Amino acid sequence: LGERRHPPEVVVRKLGPDATAGAVVRRAIAASVTRLVLHDPIVRLDTDPEGVHQARVATRRLRSDLRTFRPLVDTQATATLREELRWIAGLLGYVRDGDVLLERMRRRASELPPALGRGAAEVLSTLERDRAVAHATLLTALRERRYLDLLDRLVAEANDPSLRPEAARPAREVVRVLVRGPWESLERAARRLGGKPSDEELHDLRIRTKRVRYAAEAAVPVAGDEANVLAKAAAGLQSVLGDLNDAVVARAWLRDWAKGERTETGRAAARELARREREAARELRAGWRKPWERLASEELRAWM
């Protein structure tokens, strides 16, 4: 993290009208590396779940940006970097998923009748133990040389990305085209969906939507408000699909939990919680098409 009297190792630079495509890549990487470093101590101290959330976002966004900007980046030079990001993102994900599920179940448990309170406490106790184990595993990884080496690689890449010659072209000629890749992938997936898409298909749609959002946000310094509007529309769809996925995951976890050696009160609480998650998922499935239609509007993509 460095000493207070020294300037930061990574600086997110502003882009001028004559910026190169490589400068856009550099800025995107620097922004995510800065996010990761700033939230590193919060993750270690475990003072706020937002620390893990933001660190996970940083690693996922880095992987997404390296994917979007593949025509501009030396993929051989960054291959191991992408794999290491996958490793730490996975560990952060276990903790973050535990945080999301625990917070969701706490909120649901508070709405249950008093007769199910003790059973709900059993459910929450298991989630709290699982989350503690996941965080301990993450802490062990953060103390390893492997993670410190990854930070060094990220700092180096943020300051001097492994770029191809094409990255020297003007950003305005290149970046808009690169956003089309994630968008076309999302559009194809959406068009393949039938009248009643499965939870797995909608989960895949959410992942593709997130890539569009990240790509559009990376293009904002060059494309301006038009890219920002697209990013916000993608965020709207991502939010609905994310809530749906949370409900589906929660219901599956509750059903598996109830199969173990539990008290009858615990099983009763789990059944009621699962019922409520099923209802929540049903409502969300019925509401995702409206934000999709907004995102799919040709008006939002005229700048690409």
C-alpha cells in the first residue's frame, strides 16, 4: 500500500480527445487495480462486507476488460495474469456469496412468525459458520507470496500494459467497435431464449449483461454520455437478473440444508424461507424483459 508521504504507484489518468486506444486500456486497468488495493485492508480486517464486494468487483472487472480489449492486449503476456485473477476472484466470491446469502436470510428470518424463530436461528448459525470458514481461507491466500506477486503484476500492468501495436490507434476509432463484441454476444443469447427461459439461461444472460456494462463503462471517457446511458441500462437488467439468481441460489441452499440432521423446527423454518424465495423468483422471472427491451433499444446503441 506504500507510505503516506509517497504518491500512489497507480494513477487513474484522465483521457484527452486525442487519447489512444491503449490509454483507454491503461485507464480501465488502473481503475480496477486501485479499487482492489484500496479495499484490501477492509477485506483483511473484515470490518465491512463492502470490502469483499468491491475487491471482487475489481477482479471480475479486470478479467472482463482483458477479455473485451483482447484485440489491443498481448494475450500471451497476460495469460497467467488472467488465471491468477480467476483464482483470487473465486476466493473472494465464496465470501461474497456467503455475505449475500447471510444478509438475505437475516432479512427473511426477521419476517417469520415467532414460532419459527428458533429454527431460523439454526439456519443463520450454519451460514455464519460457513462464511467464517470462507473468510479464513481467503485470509490465508492474501498472506501468501502468490497474492503479493499478483499485486505486483497488476501494478506493473496498470502502469505499462502489455499492448499490441493496434493500441496506438486513436481511441475513438477503436473503442466503440470493441463494445460491440460483448453486446452482440448478449444479443445472440437473448434472442435464443424461448418464452420460459431456465434459471441457468437467465444466469448466463446476467453474466453477458455484466460484460456489456463493464465494456460500456470503460468506453465512457471516449464515448461520453452515450456509453454511460448504455452502461446504466445494462446495470438495470443486471440488477433484476442478479436478484433472481440470489433467490434461486437461496432456495437451493435451503432445500439442501433441510436434508441434513436438523431439528423439526429448523426444517419448518427452512421450508417457509424456501417458499418465500420461490415466490420472489417467480415475480422476478416475470419482470426481466422490460429492462431487456430498454437495453436492446437501437437508440442506445447508435453510437457504437
